[in-house]
Amino acid sequence: GGFQPKMFHALSSLLESLQNFRVHLPPSLFEKADVVAPSNDNIAELTQGKCMNRQRADRAVARLRDPSYSLEEFREDVEAAFPELELYTNTHLCTSGWSGIEEYQRTMGALYSTYCLARLDIDGKEIFTFGIDSDGRPCHRPHGTTANKQQDFYDNMSWNNLLDLTRRAGLLYQDSNAELQVKPERMFAFLALTAVHDIMKNPALLPTVQGRHAPYDDYSEGCKIVDHDLALAYVMEYFPQLLPSFKEMSPGQRAPVLFTQSKMGFNNGWLVQGEAPPGALFSKFKRIIMNGGASEADISFYFVHWLTDLAGAEPYQARPWPGSEKFVSKFPMK
């Protein structure tokens, strides 16, 4: 007798969530047809014939919490899985001021940080803090000129808060035996987002707003979108076929990616660095939440994305990945 009311309540909640989320369901959640008139010929040419390697992507996700799965193996898998990574190195200078190789390394750093967050209870804390050695093995002790900062970070970082955020983002969960597991579909979407999120810093890839989409944000027909986040959002919304990894996502995987990329109107970097007044930071963010258009999981998904992006922000040149130098040695511990 108690089952039917519970079922009714669950279905009612699901229906309400779908109704609230309808404003975040652009056709690009479902579109997979070929592009007739791309918004940028360069990206259309560079991605033509490229396909995401689903087998390697699934392997990366499935083995994330395997103690024997090394960071080097993870690198090989994500490089083979996501062809968009090649787009970073197709330019000498990005709009950020970094070179294409440096932006590629920053993106790999964000992916490495995701690897660490998924295995904090295995070796993630050590790799995030101390990096890996020349043989690709996790370092377990502080070293170099920032050794004191490394040890201080390792000892005082709120690791449980990081784990909690990752779980609230739907990337990890506890099974019936209280063991941490990866949520495959959600983690795949997160890895793909991380791989592609800064490709529009390559100025050759920036799209031009087409008439049927104008105005797009503050850009009118024929204008090139120079904001790299908006540029990627535009391509995802109207030309998802140009992004092989995004194209292969299911609607449920695309939704949090689109939400993260284009719906928040919230720049956490501005907040951390004090670069904007509260109204500019929070108005759209608050409106989306108040209107029921954002779940806690998707907001947490956004903040994990921001965290890993910042964690990998320091290029590492020819060195083995040194861990998150931005968090460990560039920021003061408070």
C-alpha cells in the first residue's frame, strides 16, 4: 500500500524537475545531423572526419579508481579519446597570452586534477600535492624549493570537503558496501567538458554569429564571438556536430555541460579575485536557482569544473606533472 504513494511522489518530482529544466533544453541536446553551414570553416576543417574514441574514454572512466591505473595510462587514454585536444596546438599564441602548447598543458593539468579527485583515498592527495616522478610514479614527499608549502598544503587541505563536492556533483557515489565508485556517464561528460572547455582560446576557431541565431548574448549577426566561453557555448548550442566528443554525448550528458558552459552567468574567478561587483556575479546565478532551473548536482558539477580548471592552470613545460602548483604553492593557505 505504501509503494504507490512513494512511486507517485517520485514521478511527480521527476516531472516537476523536467518542467523546471525545460529552459535549459536547447535542440543541441539531441541534434546529431551534419552541419550544412558551419560558424567557422577552420574548426569544421580541423574536426572533419574526427571521431571520439569511445573505447578509450570508457577505459579512462572505468579505471579511474583502479589502484594500478597510473597517471601516465590515464594521459594516454584521454589523449586517444578526445580529438579536440589537438585543437590547442594548432596555434602559436592563444587569446589568453599562453602558447598553444601551454594551453594544452593547462588542460591536461585540469584532467590530471580530475584523476586526483576521483582517487583521493588511493593516491590522489599525493599526486595533487607532490606530483609524479620521472618514472610516472606518485611522489610521496615534498621536494624542491616549495617543499614547505607542499607539506603545509598536504597537512591542512580540507580533503573531505573536496570529496564531498565531487560526490555532490554526481561524479562519485558510495555503493551498498560504502565503497566509493565512479558514476560512468557523469564522469565521461566531465572529462569531455574538461578536454574541450578552452579550445576557443585558439583565435582561429572563434565562431561568427549567423543571422538565424542573432543576437547571441550581446553579439549581433556577423560578429565574431571573442569571449572563449561564449564562443564554445555558441558552437555547442547550434553546431554540436563540430565537436566530436560533444556530438557523441547523450542528452543527459550534454545538459550539465551546456549548463556549466553557458547558463550560469557566474564567474567564480571574478569572485576569488574580487574583479566584479556582487550584482554582476550573482544576479543570473540566483535567478536560475530561484526559478528551479539548476539542481544542486549541476551547480556542484560547475564548481568541480572550476576547481580542476584552476588546479591545472600552471604549465609544466618538460617536467613530469608537478601536481597542482597553483593551489599548492601559488595560493596562501588560510
